Amino acid sequence: MSPRQNDTYASEVSKLLESALGSLSFVERLRYVNCSFPAANANAPVVELLNWNSLDDSEWKLSWAPPWSCEVCVDGRVQVISFSTLLRVAGARVEGRLRLSFSSDLSTLSIRFLEMPDAHVDVTCKVIIGQLPLPIQETMGSLVREVALRWIRENLVSPNKLDLTLHEKKAVSDDDFAAAKRAALIGAARARDHSWGRSVSDSQR
């Protein structure tokens, strides 16, 4: 995703965390919520082609650990105990099967998981002022994980999908069609080779 798209999703996730944590009875004030979703080539997704039918329909295995993080500073009170804590969300990891669909002019890409992927985030709490009882830390951590999984389920798991803009639409030339045809033929050949190699490997066991 482009830096602009990452900024959009970072803002959306910030609002989700603010709403979720602000609903907790022991939270008195959210000082700030800051999410950083940098676009880094070194942390690009690892993908493996599983099945290719066309540009509009292909299936891939995805493994991704983006360098994304969120920080939430919270003031709260439990009975007579006041506290301020810094909640950090990082270490996101996701693995699953994707279906990709390119538009005919290659300007957009639709992404959806075929089923709920294996997803994980690390949540840590650092007490700034006062004391933070362990059950409260666990409550906030569980809530953040729940929000992350719900967002994936509601936006990325079939029949839901995420539409990404790859570039502005433009007239499609004969060269574009030829390039797309070559890509489709190569993808189909790779899918056949992968399936054949897997069958041979299985038969030799």
C-alpha cells in the first residue's frame, strides 16, 4: 500500500482504539492515540501463488509482519487507585489465503481472505504514574486484540473486501492488453508447474 493509503488506515485504526478504550468504565481520559503505519519495502508481504484463473481471479498464500505500531496514553481510576499508562500495540503478524482481483485497466486491486486468517498483535503496558492492577492490563490488552481481529473480519474476510488504488485510471492501450495477456499466461503456467511439482512430491512419499 502507498504511504497515503497507510495513513488513511492508521487514522481509521486510531479512531477504533479511541472508541473501544474510551468505553471502558475505569478509563477517565485518553491523552492521545497515535498509530504509525509506515510503508517499508523491507517488510513487504511474502506471497505464494496457489491458483491462477485470470487477472480477476487468483488465489495466494500470504505471510506478512508489517512494522506498524500504535500508542495509547490512558488516565484511569480503579476504586481509589489512579493511574496513567502507555499502551503499545506492535508485532502484528498475519497469515492466510487471499483472493486477488485486478480491475481490467489494472488501476485497482481487491483483496479478501477466503477465511479468517491467523492474526496476532503484541500489547504491552508501561505504567507512567501510580499502579496498574494486572487484571486491568489484561482487560485492555484483550480489548485491543478483539478490535484488531474484528477489523480484519469486517473488512478483509470474504465476502468483505478491501479495494486498493494502484494508480489513476487511464486509457488501456494494445500494449497494456498484451502485457496483461502475457502475465496471465505466465501465472497460469506457474500455477500448473506448482500443482505438478506438488503432485510429484506427494507421490514420492
